[in-house]
Amino acid sequence: MTKRSVLAILNTGKSMRIAVTSQNFRTITGHAGKSRRFLVYEADADGNPTEVDRLDLPMELSLHEYHGEDHPLFELELNGIVTQGAGNGFLQRMARHGIQVYTTSATDPVQAVSAIFAGQPLPAAAPHTHDHDHGAGEGAHRQD
């Protein structure tokens, strides 16, 4: 998202909302599909991030496990999600809901969201790997 598109959202009077995957509620964590904890930020009138919500979902509501279209994240009217890693299935699912995914190696949620609100790039994320078991047999992978 460019600085111009961020300003366009802010100028409509509609607040920009970004969720951050954060299993410890302190740092940006990876594997967005399995994340159950999210920090939610909105841009204030000056474009600075303000934490407005925290989600602490049960395991069955991780996006990896829950496939309904009524997920709590989708009800937050998010513009984006910041994470340290996400698979193609997660990226595609968020795109269907109009949510841009920002992957980054950054660890500080406020700094990352501030950069997005300012239209600045985030540090690149490490490549997403599939070193987890999906229970579908050896070598099989079900998308998040």
C-alpha cells in the first residue's frame, strides 16, 4: 500500500485498520495461518497507530483450522495483516476478503504499522517454509 493510498483512506474519514500476528502480544510472530493472537491497530487523525483491540482466539479458530467465511478477523474490516510468515493459502484467502498481507522480518508491531501508515516499505521476511505437519500424510500439504 502506497503513502497515497493510505492518505486516500484516511481522507475519507474511514480509519485504516491493521492486525498484527502476535502470539505473545509483544512482537510480530510468524505462520499467520496458525496464529490465534492478533493486535489490532487503527490510524489516528495524524496517521499514527493506536491499539484498538486484541484477539485471543481458541485453537479451532486459527485460520488454518477454521474455513468459514464468518471468522472474527473478517468482521474487523481490516485493510491489512502484518506477519513474519504466511503461506499461499493464507495470502489467497485474505485477498478474497480485500485484506493485504504484509510479511516482514520486523519484530516491533508499532514500528511496522507506523511504516505501513506512512507508506514506507517493511524489512523483507524470511521465506515461508512448510516444516509443520498437516496430518495429510508424508509430503502432503493442505493450504491454510
